Amino acid sequence: MKTMAYLARAFALLWAGFWMFFFLAESLVWHTPLGRMTIWVAVGVAFAIIALMAWRWEVAGGLALMVVGVLAALAYGIFGPLEVSVSTRVTALLSFGIPPVTAGALFLMHHHRITRLGVRG
């Protein structure tokens, strides 16, 4: 059963770490003004905090990951650049949404198995 928790943690941290790195690297490469770069890095830090929150509070963190994943995908779908190809938009939408929703679902499933079914280990 620990495998499910480890997998959820890995998905959540890889997702948050990737976007934190991406936001920082893109801002540096494109010489983004410091104020705007700070906003993007803050979004990455928020992703990381939510991913870490699920380690301590599986239900709240799992739900938060799922909500953030859906909202991030929706925000990109609404406010993302229109000049990119459809395949690029779909890839970005899935990259924003699927990992945190999957991690959140795994955290919730792990919590359910431990508390409701009494499965340990």
C-alpha cells in the first residue's frame, strides 16, 4: 500500500518541480521583468506547497491537488497563447491537469484504503 502513497508523492512533486523550473527558466530566458517573474515563481511555489501539503493531510492535499489541476488546465485553456498549435495547447492542458489530478486521486485512494478498509503497509 505504501506504493500508492509513494506514487502519489512522486507525481505531485515531479509536477510541481517541473512547473517551478519551467516558470523560472522561461522567465530568465525571455528576460521577463522581475515583477512578472516573481508572480510566475510564486505560482510554482504554490504548486510545491500544495504537493507537500498532501504528504501531511492526504484528504485536504489530495482534494487541493485535484482542484488546482483542473483550475490550472482551465486557466491555460482560457488565457493561454492563441498563436500556438492545437497539439501544443492540448499537450500543455494535459501537462497542467493530469499529474495533479492523478496524484490527488491516489492520495485519496490511499487514505480511503488505510482508514476505511484497515489496510496497512
